[in-house]
Amino acid sequence: MVDLRVNLCGLELDNPVVPASGTFGFGKEFSEFYDINMLGSFSFKGTTRDARFGNPTPRIAECTAGMINAVGLQNPGVHHVIRHELPELKKMLENRKSELLQSIYEDLDTLEDVHDLIEGSIVDDPPFSVREGGIIREGYNQEVDELRKDMTGGKDYVAAIEKREREKTGIPKLRVGYNRVFGYYLEVTNSYKDQVPDSYIRKQTLTNCERYVTQELKDLEGRILGAKDRCVQLEYRLFDDIRTTVSAQQERVQKTSNAIAQLDVLCSFARVAVKNQYCRPEVNLSGKIVLKESRHPVVELLSDASPFVPNDALLDQDENRVLVITGPNMAGKSTYMRQIALIALMAQLGSFVPAASAEIGLVDQIFTRVGASDDLASGQSTFMVEMNEVADILKRATSNSLLVLDEIGRGTSTFDGMSIARAVLEFVVDKRKLGAKTLFATHYHELTEMEELMDGVKNYSIAVKKRGDDITFLRRIIRGGADDSYGIEVAKLAGLPQPVINRAKQVLKELETGQEVTPKTKAPKKARKEEPPAPQISLLPSAESEIEERLKKVDVNTLTPIEAMNLLFELAKMAKEG
């Protein structure tokens, strides 16, 4: 099979195909062409109320840098989701053996009745205020429809009455008019007054005509003029009834929402577990955390340069309650502790975990004290923040908790910090006081003696390989305490200038032998006169300049391993001869 994996801004995808949720079938429309389970990813943007085709065409253009895609938010709309996607999702869960999936199936309600009620009663584009009218869809309520007809069809009613009265009376110029004083009226010119029926009631006499009213016109007036107010009031009552009916289905809606969210999480768990080779943990009440070849779920995905080194772990409530972890900075102590805490959390979430095998005894809480930061807003130093967090942990933790404590006491003087670290360590390991499972990283090597002094403490360290002044972190957790902090070597790896490294070594040697550290100051002027003169500049190229010139001509990116070894041998020979 062709490897289609791509790296998109640091995100590893199985292949470059990324269907958006905006596709009308949410990716399923492509299932006839390929296995959609092999898609690189899905991009979820949300569903709009109405179906959207996307941005106007043309939407895809080719340029020198590649393809420009401007499809925009394209999706079938919420009605389609309820009508088709929810039933399809429920169908997929039918007859599953898993109790959890069966439970999700039962909780997933397609909500057709709720959807039909809302869709059939409320207009697509309702007004801002529900008290303005115009919110109820046509055809939902007969009375509303008639009132709206009265409001909009008044002219038609008037025209019909006018036509009918002309035909009945034989008065060709009879017309229906309206004014604000007495409303609708029938107007007849003086030449046709003799033809006016007795049922007409004279209302007003003018120079050239007479104006009359009838009971029918009065009734029409009342219907037309009062229709809007009655319609607004009726629409609000209907909307309130609909709202009450829908709100009574709140539990069904929430259960469906929770079921879909739970299914989404399970699918994500499954995807990650298969892709990254996670194992199914054994979760029990043993109080143990036993991991074989455990890995950090995040760091391992970011370790492109070198493979992640897995490590075992053993914590329990007896002889392995507290693991004291020593080793140099940057060696991986914090990563190791965090991965154990994350694995415990993932297991209790219901996820598979990054390990070859895992036994997780349930913990009631996970507490961490990792990193260093101050709180300028409240005027708290790094050490004060650290102590506040430690105090909170010791007050709230129980014997069933998991503690991750990294470099306790580093923010103050050596003796004070070591004293605090030891006191905290004694407190957490003592079953009478706390006795919680604890990962305790420290640079105070003196604390490794606690393994001999208290039950439940075990020493571990990060394996380091040293060659001369250079060190290599092996990232492997081994039994026993570290014999050195390798601080100067780590400083060298960080890029400190060589003169600073050399001076640090000198000071360290003097401190270790109990000597007084000699200040490195400028020599007196007389002594400076006695110093040998600086060597004259040679007109001939030195061995060092030859080496530099040789290196400048080398393209290291094109060297094979054997060529690199030959070049290194050649340069070493030149340096010795020079």
C-alpha cells in the first residue's frame, strides 16, 4: 500500500485528504470511491440552520504555490442533520454487543417530533421580538391565517362589497370609502339618492353626495382594524405553547447530545489507540500502578529526531509508595513523571494507554507540582507559589491519591530547600500522615539515603553515558540514585562559552577539595610586564587556518558516512602536524 502520510505544520496525517464537515454528506459521500476510515482527518466547523452551498463559484484556482480553495462554509443545514444524520448514526449503533454502545444507542433520540413541531410552527426567519407577530408559520393555525387574511386582504373585501352593492342598487358610481372619523362608508351622488335602499344609514351629507354605512361595513371595519392586535396576541400565545412543549423535551435533547458527545470521544479514543499502538489497561482497586514500556502520549508524537525511549514503572501502597528520581536536568525526569500521571488519568477516562501493558489501581485525585513560575499580580515569588501549591497538595491529598512533585525546595537556599524537600518526602511516605503514591524528582542527592531510612521509598535515576566532558542522556529509568548532577556538562550542552565552562570546572574542583575559591581577577601591572610577549603574527598560514579553509570547502549535507570519517581523520592529522 502506498504511504500517503503528510506532516501539516507539525501535525501528522495518515494522508492529505481532509474532508470538512461542510461537505453535505460529512464525508460519507466519498465512501463509494475509497474507505473513509483511511481519511487523514475531519475538519469540523459546525452546522448552520439553513443549507449552504458555500462561496460563489469559481471557488478553486491554481497558482504558482499550489491550489487556492475558497469553498467556504458548505453544509446541508440542521434540518438535514436531524432528518438524515441522526437516524443514520443511530442505525450504525444498532445490534452492537458492547453494553456501552448499546446504552448510547438507547439514549440517542432522533427527535423527529421536536424537529417537526419547530419546523412546522416557526418561520425560517423570525422577527427579533416574539411580541411583534410574524413568528408563526402559515398553515400552522387556521385562526392566525384568517386574521392575516383580514389584515392583508381588506382591500379585496372592500372591492367585493362595492361591486356587489352597485349591482344590487343599480347605482353605477357607488363607491366604498374610508376616513378616520367614522371609518368605512358608502358614497352616493345626489343624482342617485332616490335609489338608495332603506337598509343604508345616512352618516354624512355633503354638497354633491350623501354618505351611508351598513352593518356589514361596521363588521368589516372591526375585523380589519382589530385583526393585527388579535393576531399578535394569538401568535405569542401559540409561541409560548410551542416553547413549553419543546422545553418539556429538554431531557431527551440533552440525552441525545450527551450520547453523541460520548460516541465522539470513544471514536477519538479508538482512533488514537490504533494509530499509536496503545494497550488496554487493567483498571482495578489494587492500589498499584504497574506499567511496561510506558510512553508519554504527547512527547512521543513530537520526537521526530529520535525514537521515544519507553520505561517501566511500579507504584503501590507498600514498598513502592514513593519513587525518588534523581538525574541531571534535561535527562527526562519530568517527562517520566508526567507520563505516569497522564496514563493513570487516561485509563480512568476509559482510554487505552501508551504502554505495552498497564495495571492501573484507581486513584481518587492526581496532584502535580511541576515547573517554576512567579505571580507578579499578587506579589508572590517563585518559591512562595511553590510552597502554596505544596501546602494545598498536602492538605487535600489522601492515601489513594497520586502525587507528582518536581524539585521541591529549589527556589530557596540549598540547606533550606533540602530541609523542606526532606520534610515533605517524610510526610508523604508516612502511612500515619499520608502514605500516598508519589513521584519525587530532586537534585538533592542526600535524599537518596531515605531508601535506607524509611519503608516505601525506592531510588531511581536517569541513565547517563559520559565520555570525557561530554554526556549522552539515555532516557532510561534505572534503579538506584544518580551519582552526579552533571551540571557543568549540561551547561556545555546548552551552549555556555568554553571559558565559562573551564572556570566552572576550576571552581567546582576547589569546592570539592575544600579549598577556598580563588577569585579570578586582573593581574597587577608589574606582573603584567613580566608576562611573555604575545607571539608575533606569522605571515605563513597556520595549521588552524588550513583546517578552517578545508572546512569551508566542505558541504556536510552531501557527505556519506565513510567520507565524513575520512574527513575527520584528515583534519585530526592536520591539527597534530600543525
